[in-house]
Amino acid sequence: SEARRYKIAVIPGDGIGPETIGASLEILQALQETLGSFQIEYTHLDWSSDRYFAQGKYLPDDWMTVLKPHDAIFFGAVGHPKVPDHISLWELLLPIRQRFQQYANLRPTRIMRGVDSPLKNISPESLDWMLVRENTEGEYAGQGGRTHIGQPWEVGTELAIFTRQGIERIFRFAYQIAESRSKKHLTFVTKSNAQRSGMVLWDEVAWQIAAEFPHVKTEKMLVDAMTVRMVHKPESLDTIVATNLHADILSDLAAAIAGSIGIAPASSIDPTRQYPSTFESVHGSAPDIAGRGIANPIATMWAGVEMLRWLGEEVAADAWMKAIEDVCAEGVLTPDLGGKEDTRGVTDAIRAKVIKNA
Ligand code: NAI
Ligand code: MG
């Protein structure tokens, strides 16, 4: 039968981005050749800080037209020590998330066998979370400004935006995920004790949508107490929904608990599929280790697994994930996980398993 065909836009970006994306493309190539059931056509895009230095812009003016025809976007990382982080983020990643209405950012967290968690007495079975982050509004809506610039009385505002529609859509999507998981348990994170408008609306809408999903158990947690619970009772959590800012912070904590930010993936999803979704790591460009060949490629690879699932390529996704899990279990690890292997070594080990398993 004919191989299924996909178009994927690849944005390696900065620092270790090109290293972990390069490693992941090797695995995709191996999967494609071994399985023969799908074929990917790539568009390689040089949207990065180097482009910004040369041309003054991260994105070309027609970026939406360029990206729109793709089935997915595979993204490395953006960020350069010589560019303020709010510029690189707001000129590359955030416009894509917002204009493409990628309103759900999914961050699965698990402890892989063979990986040490900094928590005592924790087993891989006791932690399996799906963090769902609102990705288009909230505290990162981009509303605000600065007045009296340079004066002693200078003012800066950062307005958090919560819309009923925005809250409804993220909760409906999160409940569908919670319903598909065995525990059927959803915890939503809030700060409605201190923030009495936006966060109170968030809670009200959450309970309204909860009523549509009677088979899912719903709990509310204040964000500060949530950090404690994640550390002390990780087994008591399953699907977690939080605002843009809260989930940004909680997901780094989740990644650290799972052993390293070097394994944590993120998918920025437009559940309506009107626009392409982006598959990326939680981590950034890691300038401290860039160019040394020791970046952990697993975060980006796991994002690649999630990309294949989103495209419907479950067999390839399962083969890739199993290869990642097996290689971790065998202790083939980069230094961030306490291992001695480099990016090349881990990639070769995963590639060999993928070819054997697929
Ligand atoms: P980072 O995630 O790049 O690095 C934090 C620490 O984790 C560093 O010590 C780094 O070496 C280590 N690390 C990260 N990924 C790793 C991997 N795959 N393997 C091994 N070690 C890894 O965060 P940081 O240092 O705060 O930010 C660096 C730059 O990245 C900044 O410009 C920041 O704005 C940007 N950034 C970009 C993101 C994105 O593109 N999605 C997300 C977070 C930060
Ligand atoms: Mg973050």
C-alpha cells in the first residue's frame, strides 16, 4: 500500500536545539526506512538568533503562510546569551503559539527506569502525570506596557487575561485527556484566594466543565500547595491543568523530579487542527553546554514521539518510545542524568533499538 505522507517544518533554532533536532531526525529517518508505512517531507527553516543577527528578525514577514501547509512543526530551542530572552521568545516562539491558537501545551512526566529521581523512595510506577498548560492567554497574554521610561517613577504593567472561552476550551481538552487515562483524575491549579477576578473566573468555569465529565474526579489545588504535593505525594496526581505561568513553573519542577529537564517534552497543540501544532522540548538552548556534543537528546526525541502520535503513526511512536525507555533502563545516559555517554552515543543506541523493535 501507499506510504502515508506528511509535511513537517523543522526549526532547530539555537544552542543545543540543532543538536537534539539533528539526533531526532536520524531516528525519524530510521523509523521511516524500517517501517516503510510513512514518508516525511521536511522544510528546514533557519529561524534562529543567527538569522536575527544577520537580518534583524527571527521570523520572516510571511511566516504564517510558510508554516500553515505543514502537518506539524518540530522545534529545537531559542535563546542566545547576546539577545534579551523576552525578545527571542516574543519574536519566535510565542507568536507561533498565539497566532496558530496552540492553546494546549501538553507536558507528560514520567520517571524512566534507569533514571534517578532526586526524590527519595520513589519508583517509576509512582509518577505518571500529564500536565496541561493553557498556552495562549493568562499571564503571558502580552498585554501591558511601560510608562515614564527611564524616570524614577517608571511603571511597568503585565496584565493577565482570562477569557471564558479560553478557559472552557483548555478544560474541555484537559478533561478529554483525563477521561482517556486510567486514573480519570484531574487536578486544576489556581490562586483564587489571592487573585480574586481572573482566577475566580478560572475556578468557576473549571467546575462548570467538570460537570460535563462526571466520570472524572476533579480536585482544586492552590499553586503554592501544589508544589509541596508534587514533591510529597506524586502518586496522588494524574492529569494537571494550570495557567500559562503556573504550568510553566510546575513543569520545570516536574522535569526535575523526573530526573532531568533533558528528558521533558512539550507539545503546543491546536486541538481543532486548523493550524499545525508544535512539538518541542521543555528545556531551552542550554548555552552552557552547546557545541560540546553532550546534550541529552531525549526531550526532543520524546517530543518527536508525541508528534508521530498526533499524526496517527502509533506504531512508529510506540517503537521510538520503547527504544528510549530501554536505552535509559540500560543506563546509556548523558551527564545530566549522571551518565557518561554523549549525544552521539545515546542516539546510536536508540537508533539501533528502533531498527530492531520496529
Ligand atoms: P535551559 O533549559 O536552556 O538550561 C537549564 C539547565 O539545564 C542548563 O544547565 C542546561 O545545560 C541544562 N539542560 C537543558 N537542556 C538540557 C539537555 N537537553 N541536556 C542536558 N542538559 C540540559 O534554560 P536556561 O539556561 O534558563 O535558558 C537558556 C536559554 O534558553 C535562554 O535564552 C532562555 O530564554 C531559552 N529558553 C528557551 C526555551 C525554548 O526555546 N522553548 C525554553 C526555556 C528557555
Ligand atoms: Mg519554561
